[in-house]
Amino acid sequence: NPKEKLGKQINYTITGIDAGAGIMASTQKALNTYDLRQNKWQLQTSSTAAMTSTLDKAIKYKQPIVVTGWQPHWMFTKFPIKFLKDPKNVYGKAEQIHTIARKGLSKDAPGAYQIMKQFHWTPEQMSQVMLKTNAGVDPKKAASDFIKQNPKLVAEWTRGAAKGNGKAIKLTYVAWDSEIASTNVLAQVLDSMGYKTTIQAMEMQPMWISVATNKADATLSAWLPNTAGIYYKQYKDKVDDVGVNLNGAKVGLAVPKYMKNINSIEDLLK
Ligand code: PBE
């Protein structure tokens, strides 16, 4: 019934993703900060795949829905959705994605370290790879296509870096679409410079632990300052923050654009 309050129409439910994601912790905070919890709102745990499929269905039938949303991600390309304003700044403004290496990598593999330092790209470039993967192309193939199509960029990433001569590099990542893209691209760039790179997907906490305890060489999956902030705070003295690999990421709540009256998180109480 479209005349009902929004909350009632959608069972006071925000459709979320996996429990370990930073965006879930931020959304729990938002439920408190905006008094949503008091007003019956709750956050549903699911997965990125389930969330985007629920969103897809809602949009097909023009039904209201509120989801945890972030960029870069193909959801903003495929679906007509908008971020809700966050006047109390729970999610933070822009996020950067950082490359985090184990301490000692710069000495043990200076060439690989230099490539990691020089590896950064734009949300548009990352989205090209993500959209391909979302369309069913194997992530490795999507990454190698990107590399073939962007020789100048790859030359900037590898400029002046020492060759690997078969040295093993272990990258760890969380299997988000964005990091599947960046990790596969960097792995192939490292291999093209003579490194032997393996990539391993993990949950967020084990990933940070493996870099902090020298079990992995690096990760490209650190959304900061907010989304992975609790892990960064915990491990920052035990890791090497190499730098930003992507600028202009964003995290928040999102709704379809046809929800014209809902433009801010505060509007959820309407
Ligand atoms: N994400 C994508 C992650 C960071 C990258 C927004 C789902 C998170 O919430 O932890």
C-alpha cells in the first residue's frame, strides 16, 4: 500500500550484505544515530549477491527498498539508484582504498613494493573490469583485457621497478567485486614483471591478520578511513600502509531514484 509509511511498506528493513562487512557495522551505527532502531528499523544480513538480486526485483516492480550501497560497484551502473544523504556523517564522506603490505616487503621485494606504490586507478577504470566480470567474463580474463587495453597506465605502474626473477608474491583480498578486479589486475602486472603471484580470498579479519603476521605480502582491500577503520586501528603498527590505490570510493544507504521523497537517511522516518 503506497499510502503507508515507508517503514511499514518494507517491514522496516534495510537489505544488507555479509555480517563481516564494514558497511554493516556502519549501518548498525546509523540505526542508532538516526533513531531508526527505536522506530522498529532493522538491518537484514545477506550477501552482496542476494542484496543485488533483491534490489533487481524491487526495481522491476517499482517497489520501495533500502539497501547498503557503495561505489565503485556495478549496482550504480546497472540500477537507477541514489545514495541517501547522511547529515550526521555516520558513513564518512569519501573513502579511499589503501594498499597495505606486510612490514619488510619493501626490503624483501623492492620491485614488487614499488609497483604496489605506483598502482592506482580511477573508479571508472575499476568499473570497466567489474562490469565485465558481472557480465560473466572470468575475472582473470577481464583483468588481462584491461591490461592489454591500457599499456600506458601499466607502464606508469611498473616504471623503474626491479624485475622479480620468479620471486613469489602472495596477495590476499576480500572477495568483493571491486577487490576481485584490483587484485587480479595487480597480480597480472606483477607477473608481467617476473613475479609469481598467487591471490587468496579471505574474510576481512583473517586478511588483516595474515598481512600483520607476514603470512601474506599485501592486500588491496582496505577501505579507509571508515569502512575498515576498526581493523586499521588494530593493526596499523604491524603493517605498512603503502598508499591509496583508488580515490573517491563511497559507502552509505541507497534507494531507487523513483523513491522521490526519500533523499536523506532522516527521511526513512517519514
Ligand atoms: N564493501 C565493499 C566493503 C568494502 C568494499 C563496502 C562491501 C565493506 O563494507 O566492508
